[in-house]
Amino acid sequence: MTSSIFWYDFETTGISPRCDRPLQVAGIRTNEALEEIGEPLNVYCRLSDDILPHPAACLVTGITPETLASKGLCEAEFVHLLHQQLSLPGTCGAGYNTLRFDDEVTRYSLYRNFHDPYAREWQGGNSRWDLIDLVRTAYALRPEGLVWPEEDGRVTLKLERLSVANGLEHLQAHDALSDVRATIGLARLIRERQPRLYRYLYDLRRKQAVLDQVQLLKPMVHISGRFSAARHYLSVVLPLAWHPRNRNALIVCDLQAECSPLWEESAETLRERLYTRRDELEGQLPVPLKLVHINRCPVLAPMNVLRAADIARLGLDLDSCETRARRLRDCQDVWNAKLGDIYAEEPFAGLEDPEQQLYDGFLGERDRRLCEQVRNHPAPDSTLRTLPFDDPRLPELLFRYRARNFPQSLSETEQQQWHLFCQKRLTLPEWGAPNTLAQFEQAMREVQAQASPEQVGLLQQWSTHACQLRERYGLKN
């Protein structure tokens, strides 16, 4: 099996992977030496009538309704082409901020279209990775060899700014294919300038490599977007324990923060503060706990990665960190007894829209086989309505899948049902669409007020599209 990396990027209707939809995906496969192999993927996805993009996203992507109408595929075919690439054995799916956004868009898209949302991430020796944490680590620990642009007096790790500052080709920011080429260029630069760092973090995409680094109650370096740019995204943490319910989550304590609440406060107080925004704590000390998910390519490293020059540059007080670590070890029985309550299962407020219920549970074996039958059906029709699904999410997902991708398969009654569904989605927020017509039009007024003449032309095309939907579904202003 040949190992390769499929670098990919979405343009979407908005910022919520759960509600929003892909408009475009681009991907380029490289070998592990970052040399391109095969042909790039670059495809557009048509929007179904129940989905409106956010006007701000329209400006970011520059994609027009005409482009989607002329070049776009139905979502089922769009997802099939992407899945073919990501599921190829030996593939590492990667990008820039993919773990927190693009991979989530992928999971929801696969789920809506009757694919296994997770298998491509691990089957066949597959994995996933995110370059943004490599960039954060290079900035924090090995900044030599790269130019670090600033914005408002602080470093910015925006892909387009890094590309320009380091002389990398980035023809059109927020065009999916341009973003992918810029990501690969940045990866090549770091691999060339800091090869040991690159290899170390690339290896951490495997859970076992992360586990090999972890020793409970032994301080480690941790880099995360949860730590601010002012901290160089870095802290020294103490692994305390494994999460009581999630075997992939490690509970760590930030040793640069005040740790006394862990032995001074009750579990109930700690739990409440842990989920309270810092600016709402009203003078109370925050809880210095954080979860590190070993299946999300976390950056954990031994303390000896910190050189003397790094310690000075980062302003780290390692003596204070060691003092806090010693105190935590001394009172382990006190805080350890509280962790189970702090991370107790929360009452789950379930979402009513089945398209948003990806994380409500795994499908059973019989349902997985039925999903494969749906996916492989050449033209899903009304005969599939009688499939004996066990999971209550699937019948409604199947109806929407047929309506969006195979509208000719709908009976007259189903066509009326779909018409009513689109009316509800376009008018009522509680029906789960990313934007209703009213929300779209309000956002459009706000965005147009700040737009350039060229941008106004693009926005007008989307306003016309929204008006056509209003007329098609008999919706009054």
C-alpha cells in the first residue's frame, strides 16, 4: 500500500458544518515527499431549494448562482467524488484547519448521503492531519526560516497572509484550489526548513504516537489554538487523568495558570466555572483544565524541546510550572475525586432535525447495509421507502436525499411534501436551514452597506436567486 496525502479545502455557505453546505471542494494528492501525483479534484455542488448561503460567505467565496447552476453537481455525486479520494487506502486527509472545519463538513456531508461518516478516516491505513497546528508549533518552537506576518500588533496565521509573507503562490484567496496549493506550499516550506519538527508532528496523526508521549503527572509542552497568540499558542501542561467517559480524551492542567481552584473549590463549582466564559467569571479564578483529544492530532511534546532561547523568548516561568506540578502531585487524591463529577455526562438537548443528528449515535449493522443499498442504487425511487430501517433518523434522511438528488423519483404526493418542506425551511428558523429568507435578506442589507461596487454585483445575483425561490414557493415579502 502506497501512502499519500490528499490535501483538500471546501468553500461553503457559512461557518457551521452542521447546518451549512459545501459549494466547492478542491483537492490535490501528493506523496509523503509532497510531490503532486494524479489529477487535482475541483468540483462545485448545486444547492437544493431549501438552502440559502449567508451573504458574507458569498463575498468570501466569490461563487455565483450561475456557476453552481452550470458547473455544479448534485450533492450525492459531489460527495461520491470526494469520498473516492479520501477513502483510497493509505490516504491521509489533510488541509488548513481541516480538523475543526473541513473534516466536520465532510462528516455531515457523508452522513446526509448515506456514506459511513468516519470509515475513511481510519480504514485501509488511512489517517487525517491538520497543517495549522504544525504552523502554530513552528511559530512557537522553531520560528527560524519563516516570515511571521502581524495584524494589529500580533502574529496572524491566516493562510493568505502567510503565503504572501513567505513568497508562496496564492493566486486567489478563498478559492478552494488556490487555498490547497498554498497549503501544500507552506507544508513544503516547513518540511524544508524544519524537517525534524515536520516529521514529528506528521507522526502524531496516529493515536499510538500520541500515547507514546503521554505519562500521567509528568509535565509536557502542549500547543493549541485554545492558547492565545500572545502565548504563542503554547503552554506547559500536566496530564492528570483519562476522561471518565471518552477514552480518546486526556485531561490536562495548564501549569501557567493558577491551579489552586482544583483543591480549594468543590466539584460543582469547578464544573460551573469550566463552562463559563472567562469574561463572565467576575473576578473568580478560571479552571485550568483542558481536554486533549488523542484522535485529533494534538501537539504534545517532552519538555526538552524547549531550548534556553525558547524559554526566554516565550517568557516561560518553568520554576512556577514545576511548583504547581509538585503541588498537584501532592494533592492528587483531592482533585482526582472531583474529575468524575466535573466531566459527568451532561443532559443532552437533542436536535430535532435528523440532518443535524450525526452525533446522536452510531448506526447498527443492518442499517449500515441498507445505507449501502441506498447509496449504490442507480436511481433511488419510491420502492426504497419501505426499507426496514431501525434508526429513526434514516427514513426522513432518505426522503430528502431523493428529493435533492433524484427529484424525478418523487411521487406526486412526495413532490407536494417536498414543496411544503422547502417553504418551512425558507421561513421558519426552527426547521434547521442555515438561513431563512428573512435572515438572508437582513444579512444582505448589512453586507451590502459595506460592499464595493464589484461586490454589490455579486450580491445582487444572490438576491435575485432568493427572489426566485420566494416566487417559486409562493412566499410573500
